[in-house]
Amino acid sequence: QAQLVESGGGLVQPGGSLRLSCSASGYILSINAMGWYRQAPWKERELVAQITSSGVTNYADFVKGRFTISRDNAKNTVYLQMNSLQPEDTAVYHCNANIRTAAYTGDYWGQGTHVTVPS
């Protein structure tokens, strides 16, 4: 089994920045793609950014130029640097990773971290 734990959320004024972190732990053999999703109140969960094990990135149009995803494979950790935050970025941000363990390969989710940008 594996677990994902996020950190770094909080309250930030419009135009400010936050850095989210997500670390994977457990009996991990390898991690494929890692990513960040978000879910705002009354909305469906949506992809924010993804990064492959080799560092290829993919971003949602609404964060291009403002957010940067990166990962440290040695630490099994993915980061999301968020700049120029706006009220519409308010959401619960969830980490996702496709992890291979001895018993199972599949998607894991973190518990989520709140990001609030007041209007």
C-alpha cells in the first residue's frame, strides 16, 4: 500500500503565491505520473497539472503561466508552485499519483489541502 500526504495550503490574498507539496510513502516500487487536481464548492474535480516520471508536464489552460508543477523522484514528492492566485483558484487541491507497489498498481489520492483566495 501507499499513501499521499499534501501540505502547503492556506489563505492568501489575490496576487499572492503558495507552494503545495505532496509526498508518497509506503511500499513503493515506482511512481508513474503525478498530478494535482482541484475541486471548488459545487463544482466537479478538475485537472490542474500533471508531470510524468521523466518530467513531461501538462497544464490546464486556466493555470498556464501562473502555476508550475515539479517533482523530486528521490523524495517521491510532487510540488505545485502557484503564483498570481485569484479568487477563482479557491478550492481543495488533491494530489494524485499512479504508484506501483508489490501488490498493486493504480491511482492514489491525497486527502486534499485547502487553498482560499478571498475576493
